[in-house]
Amino acid sequence: KPIIEIKNLAAGYDGRTVLHDVNLNVYERDFLGIIGPNGGGKTTLIKCILGLLKPTAGEINFHAPTEDPPTLNFQFFTFLGYLPQYSTIDRKFPISVEEVILSGLSIQKSLTSRFTPEQREKGKHIIARMGLEGLEHR
């Protein structure tokens, strides 16, 4: 059984259909590349999968992985993410190199808790491994 199942999906913006009749199954251990021309609906599809855009038709179903023992659990769906493409960078964005590195560990803590000394130490090792010493606070 697929972990993501898309049936007859349609979506668009401002009354303009961008996607129509999209059918897709994604199975455990699949790697998916979505390619196409600008305006072809790639970002629209991802936004629908992530729940950032409501489809105008069709359905998207998520199923827990079935492998026994499971290599992933239902928390798998919290690992999906979306990084939009921008042509400009806000250089005033208030986040340091260290915070970007530590953000990779944020799945291991609640939103309101601080990073533990062990997590900060792990972040230091990652910074050293990447050759970023001295740039932590930039």
C-alpha cells in the first residue's frame, strides 16, 4: 500500500486550474523527483501534499508505513518539508549559522524547550565537521 496516494487531483489559484487529473502513488523507500517547466504545477503539487493549498478536486491520502518492523513510523509525515524558491535573499533574516545547524535537531525537542547541552555539543561537532568554526554567530 502506498504511503501517499493521490487520486484525480486538481488545484489552482484565483480560478485558474494549474493541475488536473493528477494521479500518483508514493511507496516506502521511494525517492521522488518532480521536474517540469516553470508554471507546470510542481510547487502547486507539493503545496497540496503538505496541506498548504486545498485541492479543487480529487483526494490525497496518507497511509502509515507497513514494513515489519517499521523503519519509519507515523511521525514520518512530520519530516515532510517545503522550502520555497526565492530569487532574493533577506540578509537581515535573524538566524545564525549555529541556529540553522541546531534546527536539524529540533525534531528531538518541543517547540518551547531549549536545546540541551548535549544537542549544542552535537551542533559544535557538526560545525567543526563542516569547517564552519568561527562562523557560528554570523
